Amino acid sequence: MIPVLILMTAGIITGWIFHKKTIFLQSISKLTNWAIYLLLFLLGLAVGANEQILNSFHKIGYLSIAITLFAVAGSIFTAWITYHLFFKKKGERNER
């Protein structure tokens, strides 16, 4: 955990030093995207090499579909409630 904190602190300090250099920030943005792609590839590689995950993939798939559907439905409902409570004008609330 200490190496993670040290690296994070070093990144914050480096970002603070170079925060006005647009070329640096653009390079870092591209590097971050490629790092994420690499991590996703390595995650897929680890999943593909794990027999236990592959054998129970159909169960995991159904569960992930259910979680996704409920998460999307909950997000839509929460956004609708938030819109009606905080962003819709008082006169608009009674029109429907």
C-alpha cells in the first residue's frame, strides 16, 4: 500500500508542476488511455486463463445481465426523481 501512496503522491506533484503545459497534458491523456486499454486486455487474459471462471461463465453472464439491467433502471429512476425535485420549474410540475 505504501508504494501505491508514494506513486500517487509523485503523480500529484508532477501534475501540479506541469499543469500549464498543454502538450504534456495531451500526452498524459493519451498515455492514460493506452494504460487503461492494456489493463483491460490483461484482465481479459486473466479471465480467459482461469478455468473456474470459464466453467461458471453462464452463471456469471446471467447475473451480470441482471445487475446491469437493475443498475440502468435505478439510474434512470434516480435521474428522473432528481430532475423533478431540483431542476423542473414549479409551473412545469403541474402541467402533466
